[in-house]
Amino acid sequence: MDQQNQTIEPLLQRQQEEEDGTSVQGVGGEADTHGHRRGSSNSNKLTFLPLVFLIYFEVAGGAYGAELAVKAAGPLFTLLGFLVFPFAWGVPESLVTAELSAALPGNGGFVRWADLAFGPLAGSLLGTWKYLSCVINIAAYPALVADYLGRVIPAVAAGTGGRTRTGTVVGITLFLSFVNYTGLSIVGWGAVVLGLVSLAPFVLMTGIAVPKMRPRRWTVQVEGSKDWSLFFNTLFWNLNYWDSASTMAGEVERPERTFPRALAVAVVLIAASYLLPLMAATGATDAPPDTWANGYLADAAGIIGGPWLKYWIEAGAVLSSVGMFEAQLSSGAFQLLGMAELGLLPAVFASRATLSGTPWVAIAASTAVTLAVSFLSFDDVVATANFLYSLGTLLEFAAFLWLRATRADLKRPYRVPLPLPALAAMCAVPSAFLAYVCVVAGWRVFALAGVLTALGVGLYGAMRLCRSRKWLRFKTGVVAAAEDHQGDAVVSAGDRV
């Protein structure tokens, strides 16, 4: 180990001299004497509660959007789905995230896992799939906020297509991106406040509904055949992205302890945030399943508690959209920062703001991509986002199992207490569902995903070319190599990209 440190430290010193604004020292994170990176300063570190609510907004943000499951399959199957799916799907992905975030606690998350398991091409491709899926999701939230504003200001309403709506969507996107720039700690504690305020009306609705609930209402059937495709897509859309917070692992205080605890609490919180409001709304109202469209939970709240509760839940939908935008933009920006630290993207993406420590170039780039996506047709784009996310998560599970099988020397402060065959079985259930999502995708989704994947491979090749010709400046990847490839020979800059 001492010999390895003697090899690493001169390279670190040379990297520090070569990289002015993006060195391993400074606000963006210091390197200790062994080449291991630290994230932002302790005052800006994410602690347990903010991390719980960032995960909450990465995955769910409340029961908004779950109504279509009732319309597709009826109340009973919806309640069973939101009872079982968070654990059958969320627990395996949470355990994978907890173990690998504790073992490799740098920014970039799943990109680092695939990079260590299968090499930089796999890391770059996984990063491309997940990042595109992330920004497509982010683009929906300013438009949703504008939809709610359109109820008060008709010129902003969906379908108007005028300059007022366009300006509103752009203005909301830029304002929320600036909030993200002010600091991850601010975003984290803001998520706590937004989460509590947006969850409160559902808690009240559930309490008021208890004496009005009739279990027979939960067994009402849909007219005609059940739409299982819509049902499973709704579950999937509402309960994915458990791994997104891993991209900020370098910003978490004591990640080896904080991540497993936060993920465990988030699983229970998210399951309850769907299950209890749906039990209340389906058990205390007589609306047939075919009337359950997006936004019906607010109508049910009005029936159960009165107009004031309906308005609160509608306001909560706006707050939830803001929370999801902030959490997912942070995740995407720190993913780009992590990829830059690994040498997969130019070093400029690792630049941090002097005061807040946020990756301002990555935030600006993500904001630009989000604005571009905001004005595309979302039908096939959203389906493609699900497809790319599924591919990325399958690669993520493969990296987890491969590292368990081949890297017994990797220090794991938190370790899923199962042998390798049991881990493979644990990953098989969500993997089967992910494979189903990929198989049932239409030909246009296959084509668009193929084009985007080819662009991802092309991006990796372009970065190699820019590196070899010295057209752009890259981090050497030595720090990441020292941290991730424990016990291995140091990976040179030329070998990494």
C-alpha cells in the first residue's frame, strides 16, 4: 500500500499543478495524503434527514400521478401494487445503492460502479442512459407547474402554445436552476420543508377519511378488461430512480452510515405516501375507476374534507414538482461532475462555484438540455426515457454482482448480508420487470433508444479523441483510480479514456 501511495502522490501533485480551477483541492473537494477525495466542506455536507427527502423526491414526491393505476386495474390491485412494488422493486435497488455508495463514496454513483466493474466505456454508456432519462423527467416539472398556474392565468394553460406559456416555462426552469446553484445543503433542507408541507394534506385526508371508509369499495372492478400495460407503467413511473441519490455520495456526511439508513427510511416513507392516500380516496368515495384521471386525488380530498383540503393538495402538487425538479437536477449535475472526475467528460464539468460548492457548469449544461427537451413531444420521449433507464439499471445490477464476485478485496463499510446466489435471486425480480419494460416497447422507442445509445458510444469515442489530441482538458482520473481500484495498479490517464 505504501508503494502504491508513493506512485499516486506525485501524480496527484502534477495533476494539481496542471488543473487550475478544477484541481482536487479547493471548494470542490480536497485530496488526502492517500489520494482519496473528499467532497464539499463539512458545513455543506448532506445529513440524514435531507438525504431521506432528496431520495423521496427522486423517487416519488407524493401520490400525485398514481390515479391512472386505479383507472387501469381498479382499487384492489392498485393498493396491492403500491404495497408490494416498493419492496419488491425498491428494496433490491436500495440495497445495491447502499452497499456501493458506501464502498465507492465519490460523486458519480452508478457511473463509478460500472466503470470499476467493466471499464470506462460501460461507465460512460451507463452515464449517458441515466442522464438522458433524468433530464427528460426534469423537463416535465416546470410544464406541470405552468399547468397549475394556467388555472389562474388562462394564457399560461397547456395547449395555448403562446409566448406567455413558453416564457413561463423558461422562467420557472431558470429560477429553479438558480436555486439549485445556491447550494446542495439549501436544496436538501428545502426538500425537507417541501416534503412535509406537501405530505401534510394527505395525512389529514387519511385521518378524516377513516370513519368514512368502507372496505367493500376497495373491491370495485373496472368495466371491461384491465389495462395491465398502463397499470405496470404507472407503478414503474412512480417508483423508479432509487439509485439517483448515489451520484451525490461524495457530498454526504459519513455515507457508509447515512446512505443505508436514509434508504431504509425512504422505502417506508414512499410506500406509505402512496398507500395511505389511495386507501382513503378509494375507501371513502364512491367514484368508479373509470373516473380516476390525473388530479382526481385532489377531487377526492374535496369530497372527504372540503374545498380547503382540495386546494391544499393542488398546491402540494406544485410544491412536489419543485422538489422533484431540484432533487433530480442535483442528481444529474453531480453525475456530470463525477464523470468529469473519472476523466469521462472534460474537466470543466467538475468546476464548482466558489461560495456554494455546487457544480455550476454541470447545472448550467443540465438546464440547457432540460429547456431543449421541454418543447419536444413527450409521448415517445418519455417511453424512451423508461427504456434507457431500464437498460442502465440492468447494467447496474450486473456491475453489483460482478464486483461481489470478483472484488472481494473492495472495502464495503455496509454489506448486504446475503451470499452471491441470494443476491442474484434478489436482483432477478426487478431485472425481470426491467426486461419486460424493454420487450414491450414499440419500434419507435427501440429506434430512438438505439440512436441515443449510438450517440452515447460516439460521445465516448469523441472524448477519447479529444483526450489523445489534447483538444480539451481532462482530469487524469488518478484520484478516482486510487479510490476505486483499491489494491490494483494505478490506472493511467491514457488507459482510462
